[in-house]
Amino acid sequence: MTAYTTANDPNQALNVFKGLDIDAQLALLWFVYEQMGERITPAAPGSASPEIATGLYNQVKEVDQQEQLEIMRAIARCDASNQIGREYGSLSANTKLAFWYYLAQGMDSGEIIPMPENYELDNQGQDLLAALETMGFEEQITFLRDAALGMGAEPASGSNI
């Protein structure tokens, strides 16, 4: 394990997550979905805007797979030059969480670029994933929501998104 205690501490886990490179962050979100997907729903019903998350998902789904990956990277690195990243930035925390959930489902179904078959998290990412698995459900959701909340760019001022 890395040099942090993980017992039910989503804040420390989030700090480690933010220290990972962008592709490792995206991979970790995928692995969390794969390992905990049955228990992790997009967000509590009524607290997310699934229509908005679905609309943003559909924008990503419509482009080629390499562009899908670039959009996810732009969102993760808070790139203000990416329109979808700015749209994402204007969403509530639970709607952002729902969006990532839909992306993971799309990766499963083949609508979104899949995870490379041989991809492996580095040691820090593997340690973080193992730590997340030891947390309770509420702590896992807190971590995921906070990770999703920290992504995306601020919307542009004026009428531009």
C-alpha cells in the first residue's frame, strides 16, 4: 500500500487519485465500475439529472472512438478549450457521477472506446483500487462523487458554453 491510511477515508483516496496521471485516473474509474459496478448506481434517484447526463453522453457517443478518449481526457484535466468539458463542468456532482456511470456502461456495450485489453494500473493505482475496495459503500460513493466533481472546466462567460 502507499503511504496513506485508507480505512474509510475518501479524502485521502481522492488526494492519491488527483496525483495519478490522466489516463490512470480514467482507468481507475473504469476499474472501480468493473469491480463495484453492481453496487454503484449512477447516483441517488432524484438527486441527479439523468436526462442531462444522457444528453452529454450522447454527444460523446456520436464521435469516433479516438475523439471519445480525447473528450474524457479533456474532462479529467479540466480543459477549458473543450466544449463538452465545459458543459460537464456546469453539472451537479450527482449528474457528473451519472455521466461517468453511463460512459462505463457505454464502454461495456461498445458504444464508447473500450479499455485496452492489456492495460494495467501502476502500483499506486492498484493500491488505490485495493483501498477503495476496503471502504464501505457510502465512502466509495463519496470518493466517486468527489472525483467526478473535481473534473470538467468552468463554463465560459456570456452566452458561450
